Amino acid sequence: MKVLKYAAVNARLRGMRSRRLGPQAIRGFLLDPSTLRLALPRAGYPERLGDASLPLEDLERGLSEGMVRLWEGLVRFTRGDLREFLRTLLFRLDLYNLHSVISAIFAGTSPKLLDTGRYGLFRKEALEGVMDLPSLGKLLKGTFLERAYREAVRELESGRELLALFTALDRAYFLHLWELGSSLGGEDGAWCRRLLGRYGAVQDTIAFLRLRFVRRLGAREALGYLVGAGRILPVGPFLKSPDGLEEASKMLSGSLLGRTVAVPEPSSLDEVERALWGTFYSECEGAFRGHPFHVGSLLAQFFLLEREVKGIVAVVEGTALGLPEDRTASFIV
């Protein structure tokens, strides 16, 4: 039964992977950046992204929307709990839209939103009509985000900063995704806990290091802005982390990822972040080894699609800024 469950979607996954642009291929475009735009439609992205005159902002938005369309091609070959889990991965783009709407409300501007497609949580048109926090609350009613949003807005009215609202939404989404993945049970549930746990560890480690060494918050205060700590990840490593960036990154990666990241000393936060993501993406590549009849390869491919988009954006932005090739290449993980 499990073989039948994954047969159709795995065939689509193999087709998708055959057209993917890995880090090595993306770095190759630095030799002739003009060829990158031509390669995007061949990789399954919208044809319009091949237009060299397309502004950078529109290109970045088009890449994210193209990723949605690529993923829809897999979701429609699944059913039941597996389909719901794979669909929920796309809600990350809805979360981006919510952040944009809230930021626009406070800035008095119009948000730039993504079209999250047929499987998205909210229609783009519905979010475009949101003008204030109460109307956004009505839109979230009945969703897994409703309670977290309501409580966070109440705290915001009591003087808490806006970052707490963003964190509350991110946390509610991640915990919802974790519960859906775990409920798949058996090998599928184990793969979801493994990859989502590593993903949450990288995200929380990066957020914690930013809060500690950029915003200069104390360890306990920074914990309040993490997504998985306390529910999925232990809080001890964060509270006991050293006061230096290199030492803290090594201690947290060793405790939470089971592998100490190798960074030069002295190192920048950007270098630490790239090392952490590199460790995670190596874990994702491992999901394709052995037999393919589990959700791990699908979940890993979603994260690798995100990596692909980030790499493409790095090449385009680096070229536009006139950065040296080796400098731009360092941003492609």
C-alpha cells in the first residue's frame, strides 16, 4: 500500500529533480549571468522570468510564485493526510504575506504580496483588502493562526514590540506543521520530526544569535522570540550558550544539530548562518538515499527548492551590485 501511495508522486519528484539548479550549477552562472535568465523557464519557472529587463523585485516575487507552481505539481498527485501536509508547506508563503500586510499596516503603505496559488491558505485578493489589525483578525478566524494572533495583538496593545507578533505567527505555523507531520506516523512521522527538527534548530539558532549579538538581548529575553525552543527544542543550550559568537554557534549547533559547524575565527554572523544552512541542506540530501517510499524525500525537496531560489537571487543581486564572483559565490550554500 505504501508503494502505491508514493508511486505517482515519486515519478513527478524524479522529473522535478532532473531539472533542478543545484549550487554548483548556480555558481556556474556567475561566469555569464545573462544565461541564468534563459535557464529559469527550462527549470520550470514562469516564462516571463526569462526577460532580462524584468526588475529584480519582480524577479524575486516570480521565483517564489514559480516555486509554488512547481510544488502544486507534486501536491495534486497525493491525497489524504499526506496531501494536507504537503499543502501546508506552502503556507510559508502565506506567512510571508501576513508579515507584509502587518508591516504595511504600521508603515501606512500597500503590501507587495505573493500569489500562493490554489493550495494557499489565503487568496491574495483577500489580503489586499486588509487595512487594519482587526480586519486581519477576522480573516484569520477559524484557522490555526487565530488564537496566536489574538493573544499577540493583545500583548502588542500592552506595549510589546511588533517582533513578538511576527514570532507568534511563525511559532503557530511551525507547531501546526510539526503536528501534521508527526501525525503521519511510522517512517513518515520519523522523517518529518527529523527534518523539521533540524530546520527549526537552524532557524532558532540563527534568530538567537542575531538577538544576542546584534540586538544585544540577554539569553532569557531572546528565548521569547524563538519558534521551536521550549516545545520542540530544549531551552538549556540557549540559556547556557557562551557570550562569544564563534563559541555560541559551535555549542548550539553541536547540541541541537548533533554536528558542530566549522566557521573561521574570527567569523561574521553571515558566515555562521551559511555554515548552519549548509549543514541542514546536507541532511536534506541524505533523504534521497535508500528506498524512496517515504515523505522525507518530498519534504527535503521543498527545502532544497527554497535553497535554489535563494541561490538564484544571490547571483542576480550580486551581479546587479557589481560584487566580485567569489564574494557572490559565498552566498550560494
